[in-house]
Amino acid sequence: MKAFRQLLRAVAAPLGAIALTLFLGFLLVASIADEPVLAYRELLFANFQSLGNFALFINRATPLALIAIGIVFAFRAGVFNVGGEGQLYLGAMAATVMGLALPGLPGFVLLPLCVFVGIAAGGFWGYIPAVLKVKLQVDEVVTTLMLNFVALLFTSYLVNHLLRDTTTYGAISWTLPESVWLPSIPGVPNATSAFLVAVVLAVLAWVLLFRTVWGSEVRAAGTNLRFAETVGVPAARRVIEAMIVSGGMAGLAGALYVLGTGHRFEQNFSPAYGLVALTVALLARVHPISALVTALFYALMLNGAAYMQIATDVPRSLVALLTGLLVLLMTARLRRQSSRH
């Protein structure tokens, strides 16, 4: 019962900030739009007006949720992982290479192989800055940010020179064999079933972080690394492991994207998923269940903004203002809570 109350408190914070943001946003829309009710109806409900819209909403939320859940592990270990974008791209590229290299394998063998190499690629890209931080005290913000550029340039080279589909225009790889395509969610055509994986992993991440010895050691290392080592916690190892998990989750997001949505690697497939997921994790107060809820909200707003702009005279840039307001509200809440301790 206590665990359930803690979970409710974790989810209540982002939900409360979201509700207040939407209320203030409506007041703003009412002051500039001729039809504010129509604008807000499109913003909030157009994602559910058809199965096609709902599928786009699910497909946008899935990578955000997976990367954000992974970032929660890094934050809990005291590491500010801003390398989600690079880890995402490497995971997508690794899965693509595996699928194209062994097209003759049966799907039940090739599919898990593609997923595994995607996780491994992202995990390795998280391992590098973790070791540099623990062993050499190198700032992880710098290393993860720089590794993003390395990953993006490396994958760009591969898709432009070695894997490029010469029958199409642009930096796009050859299509993966259909045997490794993820099925859609039953009843929702074109909605990737990877979202169901994100839901399950959010729950497992909560259990792992808050109901296991490993999770308590990760949180102890993130709170005070030296003190944790003094009392016998293998803190340095836990930091590295948490960053491997964090990078692996981003790599999984990339792998599931190419397997379930794109079915090939595209050079610019990500609209800054890594950066947005970083904001999602922070707004979720670094809690995995809250990260899933916040990712759904972000996807709702990002997709709904396009529908709103089409139906009314309200520009989609309003959503950027609303998300900025949401950041301010959550920051103020965190600031107020920290001042109490």
C-alpha cells in the first residue's frame, strides 16, 4: 500500500503541472484565436479522431518513453546523460546492419538478434562516458554531447555510402526484410507494438530501481558516490551499469523504431527524440512510470499542434510555449520541495 501511494505521488506531480499548463494555455489561446474551443479540441483530441491519428501518436510517444526511462537510470546514478540522440542512432543503425547482413535467417532468430545488437550498441555508447567519469573524472555532459556528434556522423557515413538504397532519393538504407518487422498493436493498424514494450519496461524499471538491492545501490551512488563506497556499496560499478542500461534503452528505442515504424534507417528519422526525452525525464522527476505518462503528453502536444494549426489560425509554435511553461512549473515545484529539506 505504501508503494502504491509513492507511485501515485510520483505520477501526481507531472499530471498536476500538465493540468495547470493546459489551463493557462487555454487562456492564452482564447486571447488570440477566434475559435479557442476548436483549437484546443484539435490539440487534445485530434490524436484520437481516427486510428491513423492514434497510430501516429503512439509511434511518436514510444521512442520518447523508452529513451526517457533509460535517462532515469542515469539520473538516479548521478549521471547527466545528454547522449540519448547518439545512442538512439547507433541502436537503429546496428539493428539495420544486422537485418540487412543476414536476411536469410528466419524471423524468430533475426528479430531478437536485431534487438540485441541495437541494445548493445546503445549500451556501449553509454559505457564510454561512464568509465571516463568514474575513472578519470571527465564531465559526462561534455562526453555524452560530443559522442552524439560522433554517432550521428558515423551513421550518416554508413547510410550515405555503404547501406544507401540507390533506388530512392536521400540518405535512406535498403528496406529490412519483412520477417523482422514488428507487428502492429491489435486493432490499431500501423501503431507499433513497441509501445507495449515501453509500458512493460516502465513497470520493470520501477521495480528494479525501487524494489531491488541493485536499485538501492544505484540510488545511493547517485546521492553520494564517495559515501556509498565507504559503506561498502560498489558505487563506481553501479554508475557504469546504470549508464549501460541508459544507453541500452536508447539503443532499444532506435532498434524498435526501424523494426516497427521506419523498416529502414533514415538519416534524419529523429526529430530530436534524445533532447526531448531528456526534458521528459526531468519533468517526470526521474521516475520511470511518470516518464511514460509525460512522454505520452509530449507526443499528444507535438502531434496535436499540427492538427490545431491546420484547423485554426493558432500557430503550432504555441506548443513550444506551453512546454516551456510546463518546464517552469515543474522546476518551481522541485525548487520548493528542495527548499524544505
